[in-house]
Amino acid sequence: MGQADLSGTVAVVIDVLRATTTITHAVANGADSIFPQLTIEDAKSQHASKPTALLGGERGGKRIEGFDLGNSPTEYSREVVSGKQILFTTTNGTKAMQACRAAETIYIASFVNLTALCNELAEHETIQIVCAGTEGEITREDVLLAGAIVDHLIDGAKSIECNDQAQIATDAWQEAKTGLTATSLAQRLKVSRGGRNVLRIGLEADIDIAATLDKFSVVPRLDPKTWEIRDSRNMGR
Amino acid sequence: MGQADLSGTVAVVIDVLRATTTITHAVANGADSIFPQLTIEDAKSQHASKPTALLGGERGGKRIEGFDLGNSPTEYSREVVSGKQILFTTTNGTKAMQACRAAETIYIASFVNLTALCNELAEHETIQIVCAGTEGEITREDVLLAGAIVDHLIDGAKSIECNDQAQIATDAWQEAKTGLTATSLAQRLKVSRGGRNVLRIGLEADIDIAATLDKFSVVPRLDPKTWEIRDSRNMGR
């Protein structure tokens, strides 16, 4: 986390509520590829050259006018997204991806594929975790997932070095992990800043979904060259 | 924490290792007043008009050439500081104080006077906690104290609203609090960024001292108008 130089590193982008959770659903449900777009205009202009692609994303949490899909994981069902390209833009998540543009590899992280993601991350030596946050401020839901990732990596590694932000995140996750259930995690996410924003627009179910651990075994990965997100298992290294 | 606008608010500055811990020792040991100075040059130029004042502080963790005192709490004993004015400059702590200049009141926080500080903070409605960190990055030792303060305030209050950073800090502190002893807290501080820096210069004992809870009942407060730190009990509101 932080403003570190990401050139050539392995980056992990977190926007639990909801961009990275939604992308993971899309990939798990057979989307061909997702193209993160910084602005609505970018998405629309890309759509001109990809007319069969779906337009997805949000502003103020809500589906963008003229778009096919919003930012709820349930909208990205197999029926809707299988085999499709998706142009996708959200308020904080796609910005965080953009901030990782210099990285060698960019992973898209969520609780719904935590173990699969961490198994793949364990193969890398140095990892930078980037929390999307809200309006430039770190948020609790993203920090909890960052801590969960570090905790998994510590469990599987002989030795691991963490910076202070990673230590703080792991402290916070350790606290959440005590007596952990999907309900207790969802409860924590609901009081976070991102959670309160999602509740405000009446999409509580999205938080429950985002708090479901290991629902999927896909690992969405964003190729910094092609700017496409696909299941890592279908991509070269 | 964060880059919030502090005008008119109650600010709490944390630089556990070691500026705010050291200042608390100085105040507890009867220093008349401490004047935080941003730069060595500022401290020296102020010294011209306050020739009896002691010069204290560090760069790279070490006592500054020509200064009377470094940044170790033990140097600020009653024999040395009682009745004295102190011009004080450190790498991160005095910068954090400067960042709070617009606040109405500025408290100087440390573990060594945690309960006394929180009792006084409980009288205020809105509190902004500012972690000094290191080179602009948040550090674990400061976040743990921030969490401890929030935890104390939650315990004593009917209801309290926290932003996400305060929630994360409280999560981290809850984890540290389980089975808490002075040794276990010191151990956590030693692996923090600030702790590693202090260990590197051979001052491990300073960390053990900083991890001692409630050694003092003074509450150092920095007056934004006079830019003097004194025991809050000897100041107007």
C-alpha cells in the first residue's frame, strides 16, 4: 500500500466494495475479458471499436446511464457475461488499477477468491498491495483484505518481510479473523466507509456476497500491456 | 489521521518513537515549557533570544551537534529539565505538530500517559488524531497508540463515530491488547518501522520506556498561539 514506485513489481489491486469483487465474478462466470476504463468517455469511445462488448460500472455507486451493467456482482451472471468482453469503469477501483500501470503483473483481489489468489501470489518474491480506498483515503474493507492476503502469505512462507502498512493490515485482519464467519466479516464490511456507501444505495446483498470467502478459484489478472483482465490460468507469465 | 483540515479542531499528535514520549517525560519531570522547532536553524535562532533554554532533539535518531540533549526520554530527567525551557526539534514529530498549527488545541500523545490523556480528550466532541509516521508514511507504533486512544474513548462513551482509519487503528490495537503486557507491547514496537530505526542506533531501552503504560498523569498540550507545550493542568482552556 502507499505511493511506492510499482515499476516492474507484482501489484495486487483491492477494491472489495465492489469493483474487484465484481470483476472476479465476471471472470468466474466466463467473461472473455474485462477492460478497465478510467472514465465514462474512455469506456464509450472504446465501445465504438468493440460494439459487442458490454458496458459496465458505476458512478456514485449506481449504473451509468446507457450502460448495460452496474457494479453489483450478481449482475455479472454466467447468462449475461459468458464469452463477452466488458468495458468497465468505477469511481475508485479502475483508478487504482491505472496507478499500477507500471507494474509487471497486476492481480485483482477479493475475498471471494482469496485462497486461489494467495496460492498464485506465493510464487512471487515481492508484492505490492494497492488499496483503492475512497476519495484517496484508505478504507477498512480494503485493509482487511490486504491483511488477509498477508496473513495467508505468512502462513505459507518460511519467512516474509512486511512494511508497517502490511503489519497494520495484518493486525486488523487478525482481529477480524477471531471467530470469523461470513456474517461477522460482512458485519465489519458494512460499518466500513465503502460498506456504508453501498448500504446507502440499498445494495446490502452485495456486501454479503463480497464477504463470502473462497467462492471461486479463478485468479483475475490484468495484463499491463494489453490492459485486459482474464483468468490467470489462461494467460502467459 | 490523514490530510484532513484541522482548523478549529482538537488535534492529537502521535510520534511514539520517540518525540511525543520524550516530551511527556520532560513535562512530567517539571520542564517549564517545550517549544517545538521545525528545523535546527529555527531552534538555534530561537536560542539567541532564550539563552537559558536547553536545545534538544535529533536528526537520524542522534543528538544534534551543539545540542544539550538528544531524543531519549531518559535524558529528560528531573535533574536536567526541571524549571527549564526546551527548544526541541525532531525529524517527524515536530513536523506533525506543525501540520496541526490550525487546530484549536493540540495534545501530545504517548503510551506513558494514555489514561490521563484520554480522560481529558473525553471532554471534547470531535478529535483528529495525527500520526507522525516516518518519511510521510504511516507507521505501526503510531497506529497502535491511535487505536489505544480510540479504544479508551469508545469504552468511556455512550456512542462514538469513527472514520475508517480510526477503525483500522482500533482493530490493530484490539489485536495487540489481547494478553497485553509492557513486554508484549514493546515487542510490537520493536518490529515497527520506528522501532527498527531506534534499534539500529542502539537505543532499545527507549522502546521499553515508550511501551510503559500510564507511568505519568501529566497531559502535555501545545498552545497553537504561543507554540509552547505545557502540562494541560497549568493552562487555560
